[in-house]
Amino acid sequence: MRINTTRFGRLDLDPKDRLLFPAGILGLEDCRDWVVLADAENDALGWLQSGSRREIALPVVSPRRFVPSFQLRVAKSALAPLELTNLSEAQVLVIVGKNETGITLNLKAPLVVNLARRLGRQVVANNDYPIQFELHSPRRLLKTA
């Protein structure tokens, strides 16, 4: 599978690396094919690269790396499309953003991926997590630009 990207150039990827988000992602509902790419300079950071829109690459991290107490609470029906047979098959990622004061994590609408089936879905957490959780020590995180 070959995709051309704005940020990473042309990538030749194994089709097994493809992630399908049947419902897309909020605001990007038309983007259903994705791949997760490692960041060459920061092992905490990954990039969710759209397979259909070369200019779309979302920085993502594991929420527990920065919010150790993070626990996703979501209705079982929200996870049903992922066809999980075991919750250990799920990987939870959150989208990294920036605001006027620093780097943020979207803890309210994380991405859940069934690693075995290569299916993903953005869910809305039942917890009182914010959409823009500010990191107080962003230096330990990353450069997102």
C-alpha cells in the first residue's frame, strides 16, 4: 500500500498496517482509512495519518503516559462495532492539540483501536474528562509542529 503524505512524503506500507475507522473521526467523517506512524524524534508520540487525505496527520499519544489515572468509561454499545473479544485487544489513544497556553490532550473523545481486527472508533467518554486537558510539563511530551 502506497500513500503520499504532506508531512512524511511517500510511504510504502504493509496493507496489514491499515486501520479502518468505519464512522471516521469527529470532523473527519470522510476519512476512514488510517495508519499509525511512529515519530522519529519522540517515542511518546505517534501520528494517525489519513490514507485518503494526504494533508491530514493527527498527533496521538497513549493517555496513561501523561495521565496515569486515566480510565476510559464508555457504554458497551459504543465499543460493539470494534468486535472486541477481549478488552486487552484494545489500544486507547488521544489526539494532541495546542491552545494559546500550551499542549492539550483530548481525553473526552479518545480513539479506541481493536489491534487484532484493525478497527478503530472515536468514542465519547462518560467520565468528566475535558476536551482540552492541559499538560503542565509539555516539554516531556513533544514537539507537534
